[in-house]
Amino acid sequence: MAGQVATGARSGLRSALPLLVPAYLWLTVAIFMPLSAMVFFSFMTELPLSGKAWSFTLDNYATFFAQGLYRTLLLASLKLGLEVTLWCVVIGYPAAYVLAKVFRGRSREAIFLLVILPFWSNGLVRIFSWAMVLREGGILDTALNAVLPFKINIDLMYSYPAVIIGLVHSYVPYMVLTCYLTLQAIDDSLIEAGRSLGASRLQMLKRVIIPLSMPGLVAGAALIFVPVVGSFMEPRILGGRTGTFYGTIIEDQFVAVFNWPLGAALSFILLAVVLVILALASPVLKRAA
């Protein structure tokens, strides 16, 4: 009996192999090979492409610990990731609940289209659109001055709130979509049963809806926190001088300074820190999910 099961498993694997090979080949070429190259570069004194003599060294990693600026910027980026994730939860979860449990039919399709609309535009276009809105004399400033009886000056460009706004706009759809999937899977009869037993809306939210939708919250938080910590476009364009974070420093090493070994080392330190945070939080996240 066990032999038949093993034979069936092997035949199933052989039949699925043609479907698996393209995906794993693409992952190898597009992810593992560039990462392997970056690991190699991070231990070098010079980039081989520069034509200079190079050797292996640990100085690139030692630079992170020797200069407090990098640690300060890394902590600032982690704080930025937490804030953006929190705002995405505050904005995205209620929107996902309304989308899953309130709207029906064509109205749901229209709102769902608005949620995924940011994915249809280029990231730079979205960021520069916010620059037109948040700058002095921009769309927001002009609209408020046209409505209010007194004149106000709103100039949020090159500020920390502008960075938060741009990042939340870019990543809140991930929270809406992940929460929407889990909220839609909740049986409406459970909510109706709780209400028939006298539970208030707040009690239903705390004891039924949030616990059952926690996997979507956890998935959305992970999808947002990880890329935000290393983000550089929104801080660079919307933050100006105040938008200097760990991701912008890494970008400078690759683009401006052309110090790829240091940039690669800083990138892998960020990757290690994020993995450690996720590993430490995994027991809590597993219990929540």
C-alpha cells in the first residue's frame, strides 16, 4: 500500500514537473542569481567592473557598525515602516470591511476598481502627483483657499508627513485586498447569530470579525512593512532633505557614489534585520492568525 502511494506521488511529481520548471527557473534567474552577485560584491573592496584591483574584505559590514549614522537611519526606517503599516491598517481595514460586508453588486465592483486603480499607474507618476497636491500653491492649497473665507498656506512638500502620505497611498491597497479576502470568507450567519444573542457592534468586531480576519491583517502588515523599510522613491521626492532614510543611503551607494560593495553590504544588513524582526514576531503572528 505504501509502495503504491509512493509510486503515485512520483508520477504526480513527474507530471507536474513541466509546470514547475519555468517558475523555478525564473526565480533562479531573477532572484537568486542577482542576490548571489550582491553577496559576492558585499565582500569586495572594489567593484570588478571598475577595472581596479580588488580583494575580499569585511570592511563594508564593519562600516555599518563603525558609523552611527547608518544605525540611526536604520532605526528611522523601521519607525517609518511601523507608522505606515499602522496608517494602512487604520485606513484599509474599515474600507475592506465595507467592501466585503456592506456593498453588493455593481457598487462593490466600482469601489474595488478604485482600490486597485493605483496599481495601474507608474509609481513615479503617483509620487509626482502628490507633489502637485501637497506643494504650496498646489491643488490642496488652491482648493482650500477657494472654499475658506480666510487665506491659508499649505506646503507639505519636503516634510515627514508628505513621505507618510505618499507611502500610505502606495501600499494601502495591499491591506485592503488581503483584509477583503479574509472578511469576505467570514460567514454572514456568524454575524447574524452574534447580533441575535445581543452582542453589540463593538463586541462583534472584537470577538468575531477581527479574530477571524486576523490572517489578512498579518499578511497585509508583512507586505507593507518589509518594502517600506527599504523604500527610497517616496522619501527622496516627497521628503527632500528630511527624507533621508536607510533606503536612500543604499540608493546613493549604487547610483551616486558608485560604491556597490558598501551598498550591497548595507542591503544585506537591512535584509538580516527584517528577517530577525519577522522571526521574533512569528510566534505572536501565528497565535494571532
